[in-house]
Amino acid sequence: MRILVVEDEKDLAKVIKKKLNRENFTVDLAYDGEKAIDLTIVNDYDLIILDIMIPKKSGLEVLTELRDWKDSTPVLILTARDSIEDKVKGLNLGADDYLTKPFAFAELLARIKTIFRRGIKEYSNILKNGDLTLNTINYTVQRKQEKIDLTSKEYSLLEYLMRNRGHVLSRGQIEEHVWGYMSGNSSNIVDVYIRFLRKKIDEGFSEKIIETVRGRGYRMKVINDE
């Protein structure tokens, strides 16, 4: 899952990014409203964590622009402003949640997962595809009840494939969503990690889940529940 953190307190932003990275999220940072808008134009985010009091464009201005463009990306406002009026205004403008500073990271993480669960996309705690199960709470993966150990990036790649099962994902889409950047056609990092994942997810099982779509990218096959 890819998150944009918009926060002008750079030390705080970097701490949030570091902790979210540990929770297997890919995180981009923006320190002002204009940069935030620029990043949302060129990137597809699953969530935006947005401070209100940021330079160039305020968080509320950023939120207003996003909703005016019919951008439905979930937005969690994270700010020192704690008045009822500020909360009501932010929520009325289209924010999905409002958390005031100071805050505990555990609460921030819980709110992120709550937003994902109720979102338009499939944001359940348990993702299933046939006999393959991924638990987004404790980051465990099983196939036919057999526990599968994955690295952080392997897990992020698998989650992205599972949430988009049945859809062809290009190498560029995967690289941008899982790693947070695109390094160009010369990079084979996606192919390498698909190979790692196949060895753990498909090897030894009669039905192969991860498919190569020649000239286009990769797709997770949709499997009927057993």
C-alpha cells in the first residue's frame, strides 16, 4: 500500500515514514501543499496523511482541490488544530478521518487500517484468493494452511497483486506502487521479486497463481474459494 505524508515538520515526517515503512507501507513525503498536489497528479496513492498548517497551499486547500477533481483517495488529516470547528470543516471538505497532535503512532496505524477496511477498494484485514490467505494485521501469509515467510518487499508485492487480482499490472505500476519510484526500463527489480514470490507462493502447488502476461506485465489469477 502506498501512502503520501504531507507534513512540513521534516523530522516528524521522516519518523512517520520510517515507522510506516516498518509496517510494510511504501511512503512518499511532501513538505508543502504545492508539492503534495504535484505528487497526487503523477502518482496513485491508497491514502494521504495531510497536515493543515503547511506552506504554499494549506492542507484544506489541497483537500478541496483533490475533491474538486473527483479524487476519492482517502485523506486522514493530522494536525495540531483540535477545535470542533476545525474538525467539522475538514470532514465536511471530504476528509475521511481527523487526528490531532500529539498522537500515538499506534493510534495513527489503527486509524489507517480502519480507513482501508471501509474504503471503496477491497480493504479487508484478511485477503483470500482460493487457498492463499494474507492477514494485513499480523502480516502472515498461508497457502493450504502452510505458513509462508516473506520479506517486507515480497509481502508488499503480494498484497498489491492480491488487491488487484484478475487485473494486469505493468512493471512500471508495480515498481512505483511497491518501491515508490520508477527507475526506468533498464530495471529488472520487479522481475526478480516476482521470481522470488513465485518460488514461495507457487512452487510445490499444482495451481499456479502468478501469471505473466507477455508484453504487458503480471497478473494474479482469480481462484475460486475451496
